[in-house]
Amino acid sequence: MEQSSIEGTAHAISALGPCERFWFWFCPDLSADAPQLMVSSLIGDPDMAKLNAAADQQVVPTGGRLLMGMANVTDEGRLQLGAPGVDRETLRSLASWVQHNASAHPALARLKGARMLSIRADGVVLDRFEDDGLWDGLASPPAPGSLAAESAALDGLSVGQNAWFWMSTAGPQLLVTPVATDPRGQAFRLRLRPIRSAAGDAPALAGIVRPVTDGLVLTTSDDIRHGPEIARALLAAWPVERLRGARLVQMADGRFVGGLTLDVAAPEGPVMTRQQDVLGALVEGAQALFWLTDAGRDGRPMLLLDTDKNALRAAAKDVGGGGRTTRGVLVARKNGRFEFQIRKPYADFLSVLVSWVGTHQTQNPALKALHHSRMSVRDSDGEILERHKDDDAWNALT
């Protein structure tokens, strides 16, 4: 596939997995029907030779803007592109080009929600730009390596069909690649390399998964003691239902070492009494106070709601943890949705919120009222600086 084409860009983007790094070339002053954006994975193009060759085929207008830099995929599948000279208009140009070409090249919608970083020559990030409103109307395909995509791949395996697998509490994450399409596991290992590096020492298992008539059998040479812990983490983050009751088998030198059944259930978690009471009391136009962290003392996201500032502060102190925190105002809108209003940008706010709701809504059904909540960043006068929504993430919750 020709790399210096829109189809080539769409194909390359569709293959990018979590934690993967890639080069990018972006010239917003080319025609909207030209490949304004081209990308190349760092794994397959470590010295950027392929991307440079593709870029040489483009004729940049005299005085035209040109940006080249390093980009990455976050562990939840969002694309981040960083280079010197990036500004808010750069992001608008990228979104406009994607919107123009997405109907003919649907894989470009993978860029939905992309974040652009202004980076100094020494690598220091000067500013971050994101605006969910620029991507309205795009249906983003499941990102390779996301729990949505990999769970679907697991569900798609038929009885007797072998697949390579890797799963970990880091993320948590799951990778599944049918052996039939990758007999030696070379492509699977390439996908796994950046993810395994990012996972560090987190509990993980790798091996072969095989559906049988009464469930799944996962065979590995790794220590299987962490199997239930990994499965619980996955089930808490996404309904990977096929893992329930799966049999985990440990082998060494062709001999059976041990086995166990993943007889696990998604954790119910605590009862969110105060959060449910506050949500139930909010009517159109009413407000409450909130505090959010992506990692409390237990390492998990937490949302606190209250109408009393001192009570909220005390509760936040009890939650503790070393995660990123933010606080602000929760407003009930006339359309029945809620809007979280903050003063300073908070990366992945809605991803953290969706994760928290998804973990606790079974035990606390009233939290479903938060589905399709929005977030806005406002200045001291109440003027909107940024507005964010993520209906795809909310729709994934049942």
C-alpha cells in the first residue's frame, strides 16, 4: 500500500496499538484531498527513512506550514501528536482534514479525540490542545489493543481455534491474535513489545488460548497464581465475559505443572451512598461540588460529590492516593445530562469518570444517571475554554 496516500495513512493509523510510538508529518496547507498527514511506526521505521521518502513525494506550497514530530498512542487508545510550533489552529486543521476524508477512509476516524502537544526543542511540553467538539459526527473504530477490540477478538474465536494471548493488570490490558493469521507469533510480539514495556512489573500472563465446547483453556508457562487477579481487573474494566470460568493451565517443558479455574466475578465495590443522594437531589439548573482522582489510595479512580465544601474536602483527604486530582462544579442540565465544570484542563477526565461509573454502577444503579455526562473548562467569568464529550465510551457501558 502506498504510504504517501490518504489510504496509506488510514491503513497505518488503523494498525497502531496502545503505548505504540510513531513518527508523523503534517502539512495543513496541502489540498484537503491530499495526504496532509502521514505516519510511520517507530517499530517498522526506526530512523524515519520510510516517512521521509513518502514526504519527499509531496510538494509543500511556498511558505506552507510543515510539522514533523513524534507521536504515541495512550494506553486507552488516544493518539497524541507532538512537535514544535503546534497550536490550537493546528489541531483544528487536522480535525478538518479528517472530517473531509473520513467518509471515504473510515479508518481515519481513529484520530477522533486526538491531542496535539506543543513541544520545545529540548522535549519539554509547553502546551496541550484537545477539543472533542471538533470531531462531532465521527464514529471512531475500536482501537487495536483496546479492551473493546480485544474482547471482540476473543469472542470471535471458534471452538478449536488457537490464538496468542497476553493479559495484565496494567491498564488492565488484553491482546489476542489468532495463530492462523500469525503462525510464528511475530506480529503478536511486535504488538506486545511497547505494551509489555509500559506494563513494567505488573502481573501478566502470556500463552495460547483455545475455545473448547464448555469454555476457554488458556495455556501458559508463566506462574498462574496471579490469574484470578488479572481476570478480576479485566472484568472490572470491561465485560470480557468469556473469561468467566475459563481454565488456566501452567506447563513447563511439556509437562503439566498446575491449573486453576477463573471462577471470578466483577467486584461489587462499596456503596456510593453520598454520591447517589446528591445525584438524586439535583434538578435542572441545580449544582453540586465534585472531586475526582484517577488513582486514590487503592490505585483506582474515585469521584466524590457533595453540597458542602468542607465535607467534600474531608472526604477527599480520606481517599488520599497519589493520583491526579481535580475539583469543580457539577451542573444538572435541562436535557437530563450532567456537566462537570473545571477551571484547569485535566487530561482524560471523561475516561477516568467512565471507568469509575462502569466499576460501581452494578452495585449502585443510580450512578447510571451520569451516563453521557459532559465536561467543560471555564475561566473565572464562566466563559467556556474547552468542551468535551465521549458518547462512544458511555455507550460501551450497559
